[in-house]
Amino acid sequence: KLGCELNEFNLIKTTNVFNETSVKGVYAAGDITSPMQVIAAAVFQGSVAAGGLNHSLIMEDFV
């Protein structure tokens, strides 16, 4: 519904190391982004996405 681009597995495609999607400011992680649906991987991806979102918000305030 947000208009995020999908990959060849029909999962949300992420565009950078922080799991940002094709929609600016929208981050995705876990089962919705990877065919490898494992709790440990989802937790890791969520942490990375949170870090990316935090960085984006900090840069928005300072730029």
C-alpha cells in the first residue's frame, strides 16, 4: 500500500545497507524483505533498519 518496490521473490526490495525501501523514509526488515525467514536474521535486520532510520532523522535535523 505504501508503493514499495518488490524483488523477484515478491518481497520488499531494500535499496541500501540500512534497509531503506524505494519509498524515501520507509524502512523494512525481516520476513518481508528476505526469503530466509529466521528469527535471528529478522532481529539483525530490524536493528540495522533502526540504525538507518536514526541516522536519517539525525541528518534531517542537522542539514
